Amino acid sequence: MAEYEACIMGIRAAIERKIKVLEVYGDSELVIYQLKGEWETKDPKLVNYRKLVMKLIEEFDDITFCYLPREENQMADALATLASMIKVNEQKVMKLIQMSIYEAPSHCCNIDEEEEKDDHPWYHDILRYVKNRVYPVRATENERKTLRRLANNYVLDGEILYRRGKDKVLLRCVDAVEAKLILEEVHKGVCGTHANGFTMAKQIMRFGYYWSTMEEDCIKYAKKCH
């Protein structure tokens, strides 16, 4: 729903500026192909969103919807995340925002080098299989078959393992140490909302992270919030 809401906000902004020819780019494969009419909209929650978009696009002479993979849309994704974190006072002139691009991902800068690291994360066996087609020692035939099936949902980029989501978006696999930091930041950090567990899990996936017990951990973490 968040992807549809962002799309609607952008289209309305274009209408206010009397733009008549528009190209809409989005990194949600589901939303883009539903709006293009190539995929059917079955979720009742999304039907009304699509109807509203179809009504709004009548204001344009020409409008096209283009799918842009998240890895090619990092700057726009970062700006959207930043915009959701601040409130703009329309009475004051906004100062220029300076941005820097680092060679290493920002999450690497958030982990203290002396902090304990997870040397055997939950995705250890999957990573070894995807990288070298190696099975765990003493693995049974059924366990090997299960590992091969699980590995189909993962992609290796260099040394970083990603899980392919339902909408084909790649989510970076994180270990227990990073998962703890992400939970704290999403729940009560600078972008925290003190949301419930299910909402936290959705937010974390929108930020591009994944671990196997994420939803369960989010629920337990949210219950501790006063």
C-alpha cells in the first residue's frame, strides 16, 4: 500500500503543476505491472488504490509506468526515506541538504569493529551452498534437498547474500548482530515509530533487510516497548 500511496502523491503533484506528459518509475514490480494492466489486482486492499490512480491519470495526455529495479533506484529510495523522517515548515525556506556517497554501505559504519560478530549466522549453510555448492558435513539426502530448494530464493553478489522477495526485490541477509541494531533503529531510532511487530517487519523489508526470524523477533521486541 505504501508504494501505491507514494505513486498517488507523485501523480497529484504532477497534476498540480499542470504536467500533461508523465513517466512514472517505481521499484515495486507488483504495483507497476498492476497499473500497466499486465497483472491482475486481486488484493481487496489494493483495488481501491488502483481505481484512484486510474481516475487521476485521466488528467494526462500521455502517461507511462516503468519498472525500475531497486538497485537502480537507490538515490530516489534514499530521498524517499529521508522525506518520511522530517516535517517541513512551509513558512520557512528549507536549507540545502548535502549528501555524500560512500564506497561501503552505511550499515557497515554503524557496527563497532570491536563489537562481537556473528561468525556462524543463520544463512551460513545457504551461503556456502550458493557460493561453492558445498553441503554441511553429515547432511542427509533430505537435508540436502531442502537446502537446494531454499537456495533457489537467494542471490550472491560478491560476498553479500540477498534473499529474493515475493515481488523480486532483493533483501540483504543480516546476521544476529546487525539484526539487533536494525530492530533498535526501526523501533525507536531516528526513523523509529514504536510500531507493532508486524509493521516493524514490513518496514525492515522496505529498507531492504532480511533474516529468517525477523517477524518473530519484531513481535517480541515490540512487546517490550512501554
